[in-house]
Amino acid sequence: MDHLETSAVHRLLTSPAGRLFTSRPFEALKTRTLPREFSVVRARAAADVALSAGPDAFLREIDAPPAPHLHDRIERALAEYARIRDAYDETMERWNSVFWGDYESLPDERVAIERERREISQQRAKPSDVFGFLSKDHFVPPVKFETPDPEAAKVRWHHELAEPERLYGFAEARVTEEFPRVERSATVRGPDTVEYLLRFTSPSPHLGDKATARVYEPDDADGDLPTLIFHSGWGMFDDQLVYWPEEEYLGRTLAPEGFRVILPDAPWHGWRELSGYYSGEPYIARAPVGLFTLYSAAALETGVLVDWARTEGAPAVGVGGVSLGGITALHVGGRCDDWPESMRPDLLFPVGMPGAVDQTLLSGELTKLLGIDTVLDAAGWTGETLHEFAPLLNPPKEPAIAPERIFSYIGTRDEMAPSRTARILLDEWGVPTQNRRQWNCGHFGVLSKLIRGDEFQQTVRRELGAAAQGEHPRVTA
């Protein structure tokens, strides 16, 4: 029978030729080209809301200057994108009936429509061949900023600043009375995996959408499965693209070995992308409020997924993430002590994350690349003001999980998620030295290490397996 295949991109990255992507020159090149990459998807997001309004309206929606000399090319690009989006809409209607409707489909049929969905979703999400000329021939900002006023933000969030558990806490009444029902889609066969989607109403009072996640299990699952919930980084499109790194180096690597892997979509990412924005854009565009809105929602959603995994019989549950996902994992690991017992993970696996988000907003490399520092400064967000929001932006100073159950990986040269701030937090948390791995690389090098190496995966196998056998305590006293 037919099944989904390992991406050709992943096979290239893990081949001997893939060593190129771990080099310092490649890291430098990737960093320099990042704003242009996001300029292309910013243009696509603008097209989603200004498709038939003409070039001038399209450029205003991008927040780009007028460009009469490009109107003909823009008209052609919008027409081509309209064709892609129509094909996407038609495919999604069929896909939804197969995976979420009452349609009785065959396994091969689900593989075929899932393959078709991933291909057209990628064309829609990142149409570089359609809008790429704009990032070369005209100024297109990588982010359409909606920076909040700092004084208004202080008034709006003053209760949460005084009591962060208002934002990050799971009120017992809310859990028992309004606990979200987790829905499961039809399954599709992967390479030695069974894969499906979960969705449920986000428990965050600051979002009004469905939380979503993709699940990977062994194709011959027998018995209860130790489970890893792992969050991707900022700006990832997740399974809206043909290649999703976390899917390959974790989901389709660990699941055939007897684990369950859950890869959530962060708020505003993947399936949860908002119209008029690209995947993850509100997180940056609304900084700093967008940051802690996402962290708190993603943390609470993780609690729901931990509980769901336990109801499925998971003997142990670990939570991890890379970059933005690593920050989310730290918030879970620092704030879950007040959550119901069933929602607390047994282990933590943060990767490539900063330990102080307020400092990262001031001096991180991504801040400078995307012009976040300039925008924040113009809106009146000083270092002192950002520090006032540290209780909501930064993980707590003490962990809610036993320090010996925390296993971290950072890049020593990482200035995008400054590793020095991560080391300070891990010191404060008392994470044992033997649990802390430092790779000699920058931010993109960390991802390359995850993709090409096996060290992180070996740690997850060993520690999640040990926790499943009940060899370690779950939380601090």
C-alpha cells in the first residue's frame, strides 16, 4: 500500500553533501538572506487580502512605497497567485471532507490527497517564484508592524504583570468545567508511521481559534507509548510545506521506534495562520505583547496535549522545542506547578532558546535583522519598559520540574537566541552540568545539528524511556 515518503530535502540535508549547511559561511548567508525570505511571504500575505484591489492597494497592504514602474509585473503576479489560491481552496475542500468529514475514504486515497495538499499548500504559502522579484527590485518590509503603545499595554496587562499566573495558570474551575474536547482526524500512512491531526479550542482567553497538532505513532503500535511534545521555531509553516524539519528528524525518526511524537502549531503558525499575515507574523508584528500572548497560549495548549497523551496511556510525557519552541518549553517547565497533575510533563528538552526574552528583544540578532529594535524604540519601548514586562516575557527564575529532568542544547555562537542568557537561566534553575550540551555553532547551526545528528534524539530516547519505567521523580517538592 502507498504511504507518504521522507522528503527529498531531508535526504539531501542528511547526506554527505549536507555538511555544507553546517558551515559558518552557510550560517552567515542564511542570516543575511532572512529578511528577503520574509519579504516574499509578507507580499503573499498582502495578496490574500488585496488580491483584486490592484497594485497600489496591494503595495499599501504590504506597507511598501508606491512603484508605478512595477504595476504590470504586479498585475501578472497577482493573477498567477489567484490561480494558485483557487487550486488550494479546491484541494482543501476535498481534503477536509476526507480527514475531518464523514466521507468513507480508503488508505491510499488519504495518502494521495495528503500529498496533493502539502504540495499546493507550499505553493500558496511560499510563492517565491511569484513574488520574489519584489524583494529584489523594490523595498518590501519583512514585517508589517503593529507595535502597541507601552503605556496602554501597562494598563491593559497590569493584573497579569502583578500575577503572571493569571496569564499562564490553569484555573481548576476552568479545567473541570470547560476542558476542551480534543478531536482526532482520519489517519494517513507515513514511512513506518501512522499520522493524524488533533484539534481543540485553545484554552487561552486571548485567542479564539482551534489549537492544532500533528501526531506520529508507530505503524504497528502495541501498548502505551512514551510521548514527546515538541514545538517548532518562529516563522515555520509546519505541515503546510512539503518539508518540515521536525517532522523528519523527530516525528518520523522516533515514532517507528515505539514513541509518540506530537508537533503542535504555535498560535498564528501553520494551520492557525491569520488572513493577511504570514505564519507567525503577529508574534513579531505585535511585540512585545505578541510574544507573551503566544507563550502563554502555547503553554496552556501544551498542558492540554500532556493530559491527552496521558489519557491515551502514555507512561511518560516530555515537552521540548527549538528556538521559539524552546522558550515555550521553558515556560511550561517553569509554570506548570500550579496546573492539574495530569497536565504536568515529566521531562523538559529546550533547544536553541534564550533565557531572557526582554534582553533578546533589545540586542538579539533577529531584532536587528528585522528592524524590531528600531520600531520598538520609535514606539517608546525602552530597555527599562521592556524589563517591566519581564514577568510575562521571561520564564520564571525557578523550575517546576526537577532540574535533573531537564536536558538542554544551545549553540555557543548563537546571537539570534543569545545563548549567554540561556546559560544564566539554566544556572538559576540548577540544571546539572551533565544535562547541558553546548554545540560550537550559531542559531541555524543548532537546527542543522538536530537535522543531521543523532545526539538530541539519543537523549530523548534514553530519558523518555527511563521516565516511562518510573526511574525518576516528576516534579519538585
